[in-house]
Amino acid sequence: MTALVELDRVSVHFDQRRGLLGRRSVLHAVEQVSLTIAEGETVGLVGESGSGKSTLGHVIAGLRKPTQGEMRFRGHSLDRATRRVAQHAIQIVFQDPFGALDPRMPVSAIIAEPLTINRIGSQAERRERAASLVHDVGLPQDALNRYPHEFSGGQRQRIAIARALAPNPALIVADEPLSALDVSIQSQVLNLMRDVQQQRQLAYLFISHDMAVVNHLVDRVAVLYLGRLVEIAPRAELFARPSHPYTRALLDAVPRIGHFRARHRTIQGEMPSPLAPPPGCVFHPRCGKAQDICRVTAPELLPAPGRPAQLAACHFKD
Amino acid sequence: MSVSALEGAVVVEQAVGTWRLRWQRFRQHRGAMASLVALLLLLAFVLAAFPLQPLLDIDPYATDLLARFDPPSAQHLLGTDEAGRDVLLRLMIGGQVSLLVGVLATAIGGAFGVMLGVSAGYFGGRLDEFLMRFTDGMIALPLLPLLIVLGALDLTKLGFSAEFARSGAAGFWRIVVIISLVDWTATARIARASTLSIKERDFVRAAWASGAGPLYVMATHVLPNIATPLIVAITLTIGRVILLESVLSFLGFGVVPPTPSWGNMLNNAQELVTQAPALAIYPGLLIFITVIAVNFLGDGLQHAFDPRSDR
């Protein structure tokens, strides 16, 4: 498999200044993340709120330039020409289906928009394409000339998926596409995403905080904590034997029927501020295994003992 | 790359263009359609001066002190005014001036305000700061002294020929420019505030992710979504502009007597309102109809642009 998208030690920093004369501080939203997504692969990106998941998704979707590091698309760095190709081949689906669709545009124009922007095909061809996509994502045919407010949340998310599919993308960045939907609708949209993936050789970057959904869909899981990649592993390995203590805590936090939650194992406290990340390993203030070395030296992302595909950034990985 | 080649399309219902859908919605709005007809009739009325003047053989500027306040007759269909001039013809000619000033000044000032406000809101940063401080500066200037200074500008010093500066056209354009210059600030502020809230929405991000440039996003996403408050602000402007023109004329620049306008006819009639109330009623009624019709037209445009409004 060839790499579709490669992130090479990508960092995203935000300059923050409070007030006119306030002190300048730098928010480290994403820090030194290296990640590859292969053609047709589904990578799950998990982490708490504020861990930098969405920011990383925006970098890949071309909405934000990395402060440091580089993103490559099919092996090319993003110069003008490659960026145009990548904008076409990488589409994004947002969390909130109510904000993601222009309320004053009819559905056919929304779906055809990526083609309109890049002036692909004639207007008639674009409308034809919108009509066939409406069919593909399971919306009624008369949806074309209606407006977004006439649809439910799940249907709107289908419209958003149809728009993302319009330019035949190679990768869709799905930024928590299910978390704004009812549970009963979630599985329908999830199945739709899986169906279109099988038909079209799509890769997904699936951003989520719902471990159960991730377990259902993805090939590999990347765990983000305070903007750092703390573990990345094939799904089965990660769910069977999490290597990083933070991953273990995330898995333990998933409620299961018939199990009492192991209270002593859930992590305490809140994620530190990304304005002032702790020295050493960023997870040490909340970690049960923390030793002196953790407070001083940041661990590198290395394979877990005996499992070369499972990388974790911990001095005491399982 | 052709789209239809990518996939066997199953077309049952045809997609219709966005503008055609908007036109359909506009036509549903009865008040707007009636107003459109009313405005077209008004236009026909003011243009009727051209065939009517030679037909009745009247000079609308010629005074006749023996025929002051004549009642309607076959020669003067609406009678004559305090200087013995034909009221009907003066209403028509005055309407040409008032409507043209109203529409042009509103359009120029509105377009300028929208462009400035949308750019400030969309690009933000230094440009926003600069444009908005400029707007605040304009708001801070007192209106009447500003009007008087602008009205007193010597056009020949600005490089126009002396011939043009003395002509009626110069007065007309002077008024249009003055009103446009002072009447864009409210529109600009509304446009900026609404743009700021639209810019943060995910559908704008989705367009960016596909490589959309600023002009595309402004035209396709920002303007239709901020149309509602803008249409309200701009339709309210038209009536105000027609009356502002009469204030300027009263101050002695712009449309100068004997050239009539609805505004100065109404002003002149105020002193005679007990003697000849009809002289105030005619121009007042026409201004009233214009303002109402434009407001309903704005209602219809809002309805066309906002698919959630139901009427």
C-alpha cells in the first residue's frame, strides 16, 4: 500500500494575546505528530476534547497550514499544483450537520459545490452528478430542489457526505460525523459511510471520541493527548492490549453492560492547559505509573515490546 | 474531466438552478409582485411627461400669475400651482428627478457600504480595523455642515468644465454623490457584523477546503446569508434619500428651482397647505407609494433569499 497522506512532525501553534497589551503566549494545539494514511485505509483519531483532533483534521483537509513540519500528498510536498489536487482529493465532513450546509442553497447546489468551485464539468453535468449522488446516499430524489432546513439531522449528514463524495475523493476527513446525531441514526450513517467506502476505495480519517464507533469502523487507531500522538496501532491490537496507560484509561472509560466500571483505573483530573504543557511526558500528572524519569524526559513513539506495529510514547509501555 | 463519464447517472428529478428557485419564491410573494407592478406604473407615469408635454403644449417652467391655483381643467388636468405652472407635468418631471436620485444614491451608497462591510468582516485584521475606523470617522462628522461644504465645492477646481458645473446635470450628480457619500455607514456596519458570524460557519470551511477563493465565498455564501438585514436597511434608505434630496434642495444646492422634484414640491406646498392642500397631497402620496412599494419589494426579496420564511 502506498501512502496517500503523510504528516512529517507536524505542529500547529496558535499565538494568543489577551487584550491590547497582554502577554503573548503560544498554544500548542498539535505537537510533532507524524502519521501516514494509506490508500483505502481507515484511521481513527481519538482523544478527549481539546486534544487537538479537529485541528489535525483541519491540517489534513487543507484548512490550516502547519506551523512546523510538512504534509505530503502521494509523496509530493504541497506546492501550488499539488495543493490543488489535494483540495480535490481530500474532502471533509463536519460534526454539526446544521452548520455544515448553507441554509440558503438548494441541496443540488450544495452537493455540486466542490465541482462548481473547481469548474469541473458543465452545469448540466454537475446537476446530473448531484442527482445520482442523492440516490447513492439514500436520500429521496425530490431532495434536489429542497433546502437544508427541510431535512433531519441524519439526512443532512447524508447531504454532507454526498457533497464530500462529489469530486470522487481519495480521502474523507470525518470530524466527529456521528456525535451530533441520535443513536438510532448513528448506525445508519455509519453503515452508509462503510458502504460508500467499499464501493469507492475511499480512505477515512475518522475523528471521534466514541471508542465503540471506532472499534466498528477503523483499521488503525491513533490516540492524541494534548496535541501529542501517544499511541498508534492496528485496531485489534490496540483494543486487546493497549500499550499506553492513557489508551488503557480511555478504553476503561467505555461503559459496558454487565461490567462494573473499574473505578480505581479511570484517570483523575483534567487535561493540562495546552498553553503550559507539563515538562517530560505530558501525561505524567495523571498517570498511575509515573516515575521520576517521566517528569524530566519526554518519551519517544516506539514499538511496544514484541509488537512492531504498535507504537506508544511511554517509558513504561505494556 | 467529465462528470457523467464517472458514473451512470440515474436522473428522475431535474435539479433547478438556485436563481430560478429564488425567482419562484419571489413570485409567491403577492405584496412584492403588486409592488413591482406599482413601481412599473410609477415609472410609466413619470416617463409620460415626454409625450404629454408636446401633446398638451404646456411649458412646465413658465409662470402665469393670472392662473394661480387654477382648478383642474382640460388644459391643466390637476390644476396649477402657486406660480400658475401645470401640477401634473411638474409631478411627472419631479418624479424623474426624485426616483433617479433615490435609486442611484441608494444603489451607489448601498453597494459601497456592502462591499466595505463585507471585506472588513471577511478579511478581518488590519484591514478591518482601518475600514471600521474610517466608517466611525464618517459617522462622527455632523451631517448638515458636511452637506453644506460638499454642496459648496467648486466643481471647476475639481477639473470639470465650467459649462458642466453650471448645468442641471451637475446639480443632479452632485446630489447623488453627496447622498451616497453620507449614507453608506449603517449598511457597512450591518454588513460587517453579519459577515463575521457567517464566516465562522462550517459550510464556509467546506468551501475553503475545496479551494474556494474569497470572491466565490462572498458571492455564494456570505451575501445570500446576510441579505435579510441588508435588504431591510437598504429599502428603508430609499424613502429617506428622496426626502434628504429635498433638504439639500432647500439649502440651495442640487436640484434648484425651477426644476421640480417631489421633495421640493412638498416643501413649497407646506406654506400653502391651508390654501391649496392638494399641492402637498400629490407629491406626498407619490413618495408614500414609492416607499411602501420598495419596502414590499424588499419583503419579497427576503422571502426569495430565505427559504425558511413562509408566506
